[in-house]
Amino acid sequence: MYKFFVRPILFQFDPESIHHFTFALVRFIHKIPGLAFLLRKAYKVSHPSLEKELFGITFKNPVGLAAGFDKDAKLFNELNNFGFGFIEIGTLTPKPQEGNPKKRLFRLKADQAIINRMGFNNGGVTSAVERLKHNKGVLVGGNIGKNKVTPNEEAIEDYKQCFHALCSYVDYFVVNVSSPNTPNLRELQDKEPLTKLLQVLKDENALLTNPKPILLKIAPDLSNDQLLDIITIVKDTKIDGVIATNTTISREGLTSEHKTEMGGLSGKPLSSRSTEVIRFLAEKSNKAFPIIGVGGIHSVHDALEKLDAGADLIQLYTGFIYEGPILVKRINKALVNRYLASKKG
């Protein structure tokens, strides 16, 4: 129903405008008595085989919503009813910022992709915390970054500020140094500054009564040598895992009219590269740390491919927009069926 009736209508309008409209619509339908229950009934799949324990957290199923969809933690309670095992909010920055000038979000329909150059547009971490105080049992990850005006030399303070503001309200942290839409941000992926940043956050975390897992989100555009550096950094700093991958600056093989727009590309064209990065990290590290796989998951096959390559959990973003919430259900049902088939065999 979504792909054939709802999506064609939504795709007639500006992507950013329709994103806000959809948020308002989802919020509205959740005010109708009984609708939240019906959504959970329609989309949630429960089975012991879906549960996964990683870094001290039990995930009810391995399919999460990636950061960027609910940047400001405005809809995480409602989105959880579409069958997700966890919701990642952000990227959040210490101070509110408008992000880059519009138009900054583009659909590439022929490629089943999106290009965005949003630029960490968000209302600031403090306002998000107020909404997170009303969490109704949703497992939430907090994706954190730096403000655009903060020079890289002072970036650590921005990450620390977000970390301390969120530490009582999220279940895990994601350090985002891989967005292509904040000037010079990706320079923080270099070995020396990244090691320093992660070590500072680990040290701050150790002082907490209830420390939280810290993960690193990396770009798909890193070379094999840079990926080997990432493995070394994860081991040296003892952070809890990696999210692979963020959006790409590559435009290889695109056919849509917006293919030359600046920004990060997500969706189907990213699928193979993201899986390559997951497999490389898993094999070269001898699966030394958990990996959350994200990038181009538009089908059950895409999801299983990521998990078989070494991902422990997966996240959707563009695939959720193109395929709708039924994709979450299909993936979880396929995983249950595969488990049951393995038991019979």
C-alpha cells in the first residue's frame, strides 16, 4: 500500500517539506485512541531469536532507525511503534543551528537514493533532552557532533557538552565525525585527532555512575589503510563499536537528474560499499568489536547481506523512506524464519 499509493503522493512534493508534514501526520494519528496499539500489532515482530545483547544492552530486534530521521528527538516514541528495535536521534550539537541554506535535500528516484546537505540542522541538545525526559521505554541512541562555527581544535568541548547533557537520557552514544556536510568535520577521522577525541569521551564516561557505550560512525569513503587505522583506534581507546557507514561523497553510477548536487548520498547506491566496509572491519579485526551496519538497505536481501558480512545490528534510513515501515517487519520476519529453518536443519 505504501509503495503504490502513499509514496507516489508524498514524492510529488519537496522532500524537506514532506518530511515535516509526515512528522505532523504521524504525531496526529498517534492521538487517535487505539491507533498506536494497531500500529504495533501491524508492524512489530517478537521472537526470542531476534533479541541481541551488545555492550550491556538487550535489543529486542536488530533493526534500528538511523540518525538523521528524528534529529531533534521529536518523534522517537511514535516511530518505535513501526517495529524498530531501537531509534537513534541526532546528530545533535551543543547550540541550535539552522544548517545549510535550502534547498538541501534531493530525491534521486531512479537510483532509489537521497542526497542531503542538511548540515547538522537541529534545535540544540538542551531542547532534545527535554523531550527525551518523556521516553516511554524506547531504546535510544544519541548521535553527537560539533557546531559548524566551532573550529576543529575546539571540537572536543562540543562533543563533551553533548555527552554530558545526554548521558542520563540515551542508552548509547555515537560520535559523528563522518558527515560530509559540516566543513572540515571529516578531518577529525584522522588518526591523531580521532584517538584524542574518543579517549577524552571514554575518560569522561568512566567517571559516570552509569557509563554508556560509545560508538564511532565512519564514512564509506575511507581507504583500506584508514579503515585499518580505525580498527587500531577502536582497540586502543576501547570504545564499544563502530557504525558503518555514513553517507558517501561518491557519485559513481548515478543516473538521476540531481546526481551532481553537493552533499552526502544515501540509499541503494551505497549498499555494496557499506557492506564492503563492514566485511573489511569484521575480518581484519577478527570481529573484535560490534558493528552496526547501515547504508542502502532496501530489502530483506540487503539486510541479510549486511548481517552476514559481520554486522551485529542494522539501521534503516533511505530504505525506510522508499519502502515504508513494512520493510522493518519483513526483515524481522525473515530473520525469525531463517532461525527456525536452521533449527529444523
